[in-house]
Amino acid sequence: CELKFDGLAVALTYEDGVFVRGATRGNGTVGEDVTVNLRTVRSIPLSIPKHAPKRLEVRGEIIFPKSKFEIFNKDRISQGLTAYANPRNTAAGSVRQLDPKITASRPLDIYIYGLGYVEGMDLKTHWETMEFLSELGFKVNRNMLQAQTPQDVLDYYHKGVRL
């Protein structure tokens, strides 16, 4: 069990341990290259350990945390600017800015939730994949549960974790 984040889905590609490309999901086949802007998101590692697979693509969700969004909007209003409608659209718009300085000025975050491609490894379960990604230095959801029973799932649901 894990939380669903409401943000902008992105794919990050690493070659020889270096972040080389970041793209949006786009229409499901062709995405938008947003590498320059994603390099400014502090929680995206620009390099991963050398023992990582030679080529690796991870999938994640860029978010604008609600608590920071509220502060951001209050600041905009105090400057006589209009408030943004919601954190999800603001996160998406922030990543698509033409000026990476604007993206860098916003408190965006990312949670990695899976693999798109991994060269030379055969990870058997989602749990194993998430542990592997965490070991490589990616930010993953710490509010996960490896449920053993349907009751575990219900208990997780009713716990109502909020970030």
C-alpha cells in the first residue's frame, strides 16, 4: 500500500550514474523534455552511485507540497499578484517554465514510485524495487506498507496518512 501523489508524472533517465534526461508523460507516447528545469528540483539526484545499472529510468511525481503552496500563495497575494488555484497545476506549470530560474525558485519536490527501465537487473517485486531505488538515493514514499492481509489494507486506508 502506498499513497497516491497528485502532481506531474515524470521520467528521469540516468546513464553511467548521471542524470541525463527528464521528461513529462505527455500523451503517453511522447513527452516533453524538461531536463533543464528538473535539474533545479533539489530532491532529484543529479548523480547516483556508480554501482547503479549503466542505464536506468525511474518514474516519479513532481509535487508542490500543500503547506509550502499556502505560503507561496500568501506571498503572491502580498505582492499584489493573483493566487494560484491548486498545487498540482502549479507544480506542472512550474516544471514547464521557459526560464529554469522560475522553476528553481519554487519549493518543488519529487517522490519516485517505480522503474521505467533498468538495464541488467531483474527486480521481482514492487517492494524490492522501492528498496533498491531508496538505496540509490531516490526519495520514495516512506508511508508504504507491505500488506499481508486484506485487513492490513483496510487499516492502512483508515489510518489516513497525509503529507
